[in-house]
Amino acid sequence: MTQKRRKFLELLAHGWSVRSACKKLGISRSSGNRWKNGSLVRQKDGTVKFVPPLEPLAVRTISPRFLSEAERIQIADLASRGLGPTAIGHALGRAPSTISRELRRNLHASGQYRPFHAHSAAATRRRRTRPLKLSTNAGLHAFVLAKLRERWSPQQIARALKLAHPGDPAARVATETIYQAVYRPDSGIIRKPAPSPLRTGRDHRRGQSRQVRTRRRFAQPMLSVHDRGFEPTDRSTAGHWEGDLIVGPHSRSAIGTLVERQTRFVKLLHLPAHNSTELLHALVRTLNQLPSPLRRTVTWDQGTEMARHLEITQATGTKIYFCDSASPWQRGSNENTNGLLRQYFPKSTDLSVHSARDLERVENELNRRPRITLGDRAPADLFAGLLASENHPSLR
């Protein structure tokens, strides 16, 4: 294997995309895709031959008891000079039987011994394919499938199994095992043409990219998030919310989202129309249902739907703070929640078809999910504890 191909596989093993690895090495994307996935080649006689992809195991560090690629190159050189297994074994410090077996097992189809082909063939045989744990355990398979249908993430399912069976590893699965079952077409988790149970809707792995869009500022006086008195990572006090809209196609429909920063409790706002007036009414109605200690602030982006933010503050006593342009990380909890909500309200779909009762059902289901950031407690339970407390103490 050439140095460039070896480096290509090493970059992929470290999580680089094909495009990034090709750019780094100065090769075309078509070459990178052929190296990764294999290719079909039409030969002179008209037949089509499949050229297999590069074997990732060929570049991994293995035990010295196995023949290395360098040793196989030496074997090919010495064998071409007419040396036998015994002489080659003495030269390499290997047993003659090892050399004899290597020359017999890894011959090329042409009858010659080619070291790079031999090394790739040996690496392929090192693969130890075994069935997924979910394929051999019907109880685990049924539990995982049921939770995926309830829109639990693989991470939440794995944590729930760990809590339910702390002393029984056979009754648990890792998060990656669930992802592999979803991505494998023969696992039974996805039955085409049914959609993927993952929140992203994906049935295969692919690189992620996020586009950050800037929004214009208001002419009215605004409170900056930097004036809020605490950092985005500080969640020690309850009653601070983050908000945003998830928007339908062509911005003709929208749903308002509110997330309490400490408990991650979600409230959804039914908006008959996508404008600042409807958001004003929805926010005033929702915030005034809460005790004043639990509606201290709301942090929003600079979307035009908040043009009447001064009226919201006047009607509720809740201060509205605005993030910097193109800084979604300043409302991290809300951004994460909007991603979860897209499983219920996919992009490019009309959001006006969902009634207030539909939003309440989604809101309740999301708030009952255990969250790893809350110690596997549910937001609904924590927020209920805040409502029951007179002075609304900190949870941490």
C-alpha cells in the first residue's frame, strides 16, 4: 500500500470525511471514493471487475507475531530470487512453516505472490464479524424498538438499561450498538419504507454541517445577553428561560419554544400566524401562568418576531435579553431542544396543521424523558418540584 493510501485510511479512522482527507492529501474526491468504497472496472474483453476498497485493518498496528507489510515485501523479494521457505524464514527470523503458509494462502489470482495484495487479504481475514447483541436477545430487541418508537434516543435507551440492570451486563447494550442496529438493513429495527426512528431521520452515517444565519437588530432599546448577570453556562438559578421559533416552509407557519434553563422543562407556544402579535399574546399568556420567581428572564435571538418585546416585559415583568448575532451557543438549551422537536415537526412541513392539543402532547412526552445532564431525571419531575416549593430553591 502506498504511503498516500495509508495516510488516507488513517485520516478516515480519525473521523475525517472523504472530502477533507482528499483535500489534505491533494487527491481527487473520485479517487478517495474509489479507495473507500471500491469501484467497477470494465476490462478490454468487456467483462466488469470489482476492485475492492482499501482495507482499514491493513494500516492498524498489530501484534508482532503477525507478518507485517514490510516482512511480506521481503518475502516477495526473496521468493523472486528462488529462495525457499526455510531460507526466507531464517532471513526474517520466522518459522519456515509461517513462510510456507503465507506463500500458499495469500497468492494472487495470477499465481504470483504480491505483498500488498497478501497483506490486504490477511487483514480482511482478521475481521471477526459477529451478530449484534440485539439480534440474539429478543427481550433487548423488543425494549429498544419500543423506546425508539417513543422517540427516545439511543443514548437514553442505553442509560435506562444500565440503571435497570446495574449488575447484569447481558441485559444492557451500548449506545453505539443501537446506532449500528439502526444503520444495518438486516437488523430488523428499520423495515423499509418506514422512516428511521432517529431524531435526525437518518438511516446511515454522514458528516454534519450547520449553517448559522444572522438576523437583523431592532431599533428599540434592547437588553444584551451580556447584561443578564450570569454566563450561558451558569444554571444555578431557576426561572430563566430560552426561547426561539421553529419555522415551516417559506416562514408561513411557526411554533414557539421555551426551555427553562435549569430543569430543561419545555413549553410550546401555539401560534395561529407567524408574526410578532401572535407571539406577544402567546408569551404573555404562558408566562403569566407561572409564579413570578419562575419567570425571571427570557433569552431570545434577534428575530423580528420579538419586535414587541417591550410590551411582553410590561405585561409579565419578565426581562427579555437578546443574543449576539450568529451566536446560537448563547441559547444552547433551546437550540438542543429545537433539534429534538424536529423529530415531531420535520423541516419543510406545514406547522399550522398542529393544534394546541398536539403541541401539549409533544410537550408532555418530551418533558417525561430522562436526561443525562439532569442525572437521568425527567424535566417534568424537577419542574414540578420547583412549583411545589415556596421559595423555589436551586436544584444544584
